[in-house]
Amino acid sequence: MAARVDTSRVEVWYGEVRLEPAPLISYQQESQRTDAGNRVSDRVNLTLNGIVLNLDALASGDLSQMVTRRDELIDAASGDNRELRILHGVNGSALSGTAIITGVFPRVDGLSFAEGIWTNRID
């Protein structure tokens, strides 16, 4: 099997699982207020939107490989309060592994996979 070189600019980790390729991340902040209108806290919603890819060229077109990758992601997302880390990758603007975001322990609200043939990718 040929070695694969990771050239991503960022690495996204949830617990001990690397989300690869790194998903797109959207950010929404919502202020929580008392009945009197005083802000007491902020709620941040992060949405990760990505693609599960078959990274094994030898198993191209293998549905069972894609189901395995999907199940790995389901297992990773099945636990709340695991640390979400975003780190500089190999081609980032800082040393590889330098933290961009750490110390975030989110609650996972949902996980969905788009309809498709799932032979080499799952949206």
C-alpha cells in the first residue's frame, strides 16, 4: 500500500478521533438573557459539515469500507463532552500540532448522512 501524505492546513479532533478530511465549521453565538434582558451567558453552536471519504486506494468502491468509516464517526460522536481540538496541520501557518482551538467539550446534538451510493464518499 502506498503511503499517504497528509497535507491539510488544519486537523480537527473530537476526543481521540481525527476527523479526516477536516470538515467545514460554522460558528453561531447566541446570548442567553434574563427576563429583564440582562445577558448571563453566551451559547455557541458549532456545526461541522464534511465528507466521509474512502482513504484506502486499495479498497476503492468498497461499500463495506465506507460503512466502517461511517461507523467510526458514529462511535466518535456518540459521546458528549469529549474535547474538540483544532490544530495547525502540516501546511499550516504555525508548527504542526499548534493549537487553534482547545479546551472545548461540546454536547453533540445530531449526526446525519446524506442519501447516496456510498462507494467512495458519504456526505
